[in-house]
Amino acid sequence: MERIKWLFLYAMFTLFYLVVIPEIIFRTLSEYAYMKLGEIVNPFQIFPSTVNALFIAIVVSSLLLAWLTVKLIKRVTKRGNATH
């Protein structure tokens, strides 16, 4: 049951970051700026389109942020339980 709870938390944070990160990027940056950002995340031209590379970078960064968030929550709750 504990594992399912952490998996659910991880999925919720991933979905949250998948919504928030593109919202921030596409609302605040100009088209030229996010095309430059796409070129930065695709330096070796692995993907034929810079937009595809930008979308993949957004997904990977949201997964990484969700993982880090869950790790931080586990560490804080473990510390909080140790003090009581």
C-alpha cells in the first residue's frame, strides 16, 4: 500500500509539472526564444525538429522534477517522523 501511495504521488507531480512547465515556457517566451531553447536542447541535431526536442526536454525535465520532489518529500517525512 505504501508503494502505491508513492507511485500515485509521483504520477500526480509528473502530471502537474507536465502542465506547468510548458505553460510557463510558451506563455512567457517569444517564438524566437523557444526555438532557440529548442536548439539548445538539441545540440547534435538528433531530432529533425527543434520543437520535438523541446517537447522531449520538457517531458524529461518534468519526470526529473517529480522524482526529486518525491525524494524530498520522503526525506522530510522521514525526518519529521524521527523527531516525534
